[in-house]
Amino acid sequence: MNAQHVTPDLRRWILTQVSAGHGADLILQAMRTSGWDDAVALSAYQATVNGAGSQAAALTVGTGQPPTSVVPEPKWAPGAHEVEIAAHRLQVLTSLHGPRVVVFGGLLSHAECDELVSLAQARLARSETVQVATGASEVNTSRTSEGMFFGRGENALCARIEARIAALFNWPVENGEGLQILRYRPGAQYKPHYDYFDPAQPGTPAILKRGGQRVASLVMYLSSPQRGGATVFPDAKLEINPVKGNAVFFSYDCAHPSTRTLHGGAPVLEGEKWVATKWLREGRFE
């Protein structure tokens, strides 16, 4: 295979796509479709968009939108309905490109779901949100669940699930936060919000020192409530029902509402909803 060279024309094309508001996942997919090798495409994108003094930064600043970042993207053969990752087979149920949302079936086994719930129960406390003014955590009326965090790789189960996630999205294990486990009783909910950290808030620089911006979220359902509890994306008019073992992935290539990743957890109406959330960062999370 002949070596592929990144030309000025390619860099100009990437900048044009960024200025038009296209996300990194769509740009990289277009390059792959045109015959560019994955590694070359990723390197060209990173060098063009994220390099020092990048013209892309000037373009995005002019529109009030932060510069874009490379985001995780699930790996499977085009048109495939199933994918095998680390000896675990799962299904691709839904794939949406604007916003980038993918729903997986069977990402976790029922036994893994039950074990996570069992390990988390004794450590549950009222869920908190990040206080954007300071970077600290606080109880917020918009989030009425109970939760806890596992440290990354804290036990064999967490390590196995984190390795599966890293392989599925071709994203380093160390770029992920630890698993957060949440329990939603009847009436509990999480009102629509964004998962990225708002660059305009004074507490954001301190948060970003631990691994950069969040670029993707993975919500894994550990139980199936009888009614309610859907994950909702208001801008996309999309609702995803919580089904035990299934998961919803979504990415956001910049910290801006243009990603259309506003989302929330609708109130649980009957039964309980348990979820495990994994946030992926730009860099190594410490």
C-alpha cells in the first residue's frame, strides 16, 4: 500500500468542514470513505484542528463556538448488526449521526449488571452535580437519584467492563473516569443537561486539569423499570427506554449546545432504574 501524505488541500478541506459545523466523527468517517487510513485520518485531523495556532480555533472563536476535539467512535464493520469485543458479543440497535447517538444491546450481561448493583448498594448517597463556579460537587434539585463512584479498575468487574469499553471505542482506558452507579426510585429523575464542562464557568479550568474536557458519555442500564425512566434527547426528539444490559453512547466534539447532546433521565413511574455511567475525557483522567 502506498504511503498517504497529508496535503495542504486536505488540511483546508478539514478546516472547511469544521467551520461548517460538522463534528469530528463525521469528518473522519468521510475521510475513511474516501480511502484514507484510520491512523492517517486521525493524525491529520488532530494536527489541523488541535495544533498550536490552528486556523480552526480562529474559525470557531468567530462563531462563539469552542474548538472541536477528536471524539470516540464505535468500531464495527459497515452495516453490521452485531460486534464482538473482547470475547463479548453485543448488538447495534440504533445509530444516529446528528447528534451522534448509538444504542447497544447486551453491552453488559445480566450477571454483570446484578454484580455492579450488589457492589454499589452499601456506598450509595444522594447524587451530586459539579458546581461550575468552583469545580466542587453539590446536591442539586435537578438530580434526585442516589449514586456512588468506583475508582477506575477498582475491582475485577470494573476492569473488565472498562477494557471492553476501551476496545469498543478505541479510546484508552486511562482516558475514562471511574464508573458511576445511580439508583432512581419512583419519581426520581435527572432534568435535561449537558455532560461537558462549560468553558465560560470559572470552575472549569480546575476541572479540566484532571484530563481535559469530557468528549463522550456511555449510560449502561443495570435494570429495567416497569414504567418511565427513559433517557431523553429533547433537541433530537429521541427517547431511549432503559433495558437491562443495554447502553446508550453519545459524543460531543465541543463544549457547545450545537452538539445537540442536551439529555436527561425522565422520571421513573414504576419500579427502579439502575444505571452505570462512563464518561470519556480528551486525555488521561487523574
